[in-house]
Amino acid sequence: MTTKTKFNSGDSFCTSWLTLPAGKKPFPVIILVHGGGATHDMKLEQYEREFSTAGYAVLSFDFRHLGESGGSPRQYLSISRYLEDIDSAIRFVKEHPELDSSKIALWGTSLGSSHVVASSAKHPELAAAIIQCPVLQGRAPALKSGITNLVRLTFPILSDTFRSFFQLERRYVPIVGLPGDRAFVTVPGALEGWRSVMPDGYKFDNRITAGSAIGMLFYDAYKYAKKVKCPLLVCVSDKETLMDPKIAVRCANEAPLGKAIHYPADHFDVYHSPLFEKLVRDQIEFLDQHMK
């Protein structure tokens, strides 16, 4: 059973979805952390279903400024705020009477993997962490899109930064586009991949405040791997299109209890059959080993 709720975070709130399994309470719990600009409606339901069937409670949420959560301006990507949202989600879980505060796992996909690694490094009480199709460097998708694309984004980034400083209306650029478009991610196949995780009729807000790129350029979450004390499973997409998969392998190798499993996948294959089922089985096996 999934219940829509919310928890306070910083100056606003995060809308969240809590799925409880059948069985004896309190439940071990997995907190789902989505990728850049993504919301709960973009394929998280299938993970809620599979993990809860395996006996785990699942908490998913929209980051502030996105989806159904609060926060102004809209579509503002802030690494520090997103990490604060994860801290708030962990606090919400610890205070919930039906959830086992000693058995909390973080799960992250795409850019959410960065947030999971960074958060796990400062939460040694976590029981486990999982990342899949990880993007562990914020600048990686933009670099994969080419230097010309970065040049196209320079003026919008500077313009939005100026507007933010003087509290003017923000300037936006698309999150993802076709090769040659002015967007943060223009890798071939990326736009089609983004669309493949949207349900029918879903209206994706394909934009982000342009100045958000500055924080992304300096975000190297894999450097925190050495500080992750809990068991860490890294699901490596060997055909990754948004980042060099060697960085994901390095993350697994540097984490004291890290483990890498390789899949013949690009960035978006992991959300669809037949690889989705394979990844979830491996992830549940990992969770059962460390959470039950």
C-alpha cells in the first residue's frame, strides 16, 4: 500500500510516497533518490512495487523545486539543497513508528547516485546503499555533449547567475535535447531515453535554471567513496552514455565495502525489461544480505 505524504525540508517541504509491505513491523526501509530533474512519476513506481514485495518499506520523494514538492524558483537544481532533502528523508524515516531506524538503505539512480554516495559518506548509521547507471560527476553529461554545447550554454548561465543575484526572473534552459540543441544534455539518444521513462500523458518540465550548471561543474561525488562505511553496491552500465563507466568501477573499488556488478546496458536500459528485472533481483539479494 502506498500513501502520499510529505516531510519538511529546509525552507519548504518534499512531497513523498511511503509504500509499506505486508508482514511484521517495524520494516526495513529503502529511500529512493531519483536522477537530475526527474520526479516520482518517472519509473519509481516499479521499484516501490518490487522492493515492497520483497518485504521492504520504500520512501520516495520529489526534491524541492521539482514535481509536487515546494520551493521557489521552480526547476532549480541545488546540490546542497538536494543533500539536505535526503537528510530530511532519513530523519522522517527515523521518526516513523512503522519503520526500523536501524535498517535504512539509500538507493540512487543516474545523478541521484551522486547524492547517495555523498550522503552515505556522512551517515555511517546506514545499513546499505545501492546506485545504478551512476552519474558521479556533475559535469560529465555536459562534457559528453561536447565543448560546443558548453559554449552555447555560457551566456545563459552567466545571465541567470546575474538575475539570481539581483532577485530577477530566472532564465531557463532545457535539461535534455537533441544533438545540436542548446540544452544541458545533448548526447545522442538522451532525449529518447528521457521520454522512455515518462508515463503516457506525463508533462515533463524539461528545463532547469541555467545557473544551476555552476554547482554541477564542481560536483565530484565519487571522491566520497572512501568515506562510505556501509556496504555499497554499484550497478555499472558498461555501455554508459552519460559518463565514463570506469569512474563507477573506481567508486566501487574505493569504497571499503564496495561491490560492482556489470551489465550490458546504456544509461536507460536499466529501467526496462529484461535488464530491469535482472538488476532488481541483484539489488534485492544485496539488500537481503545486509538488511535482514
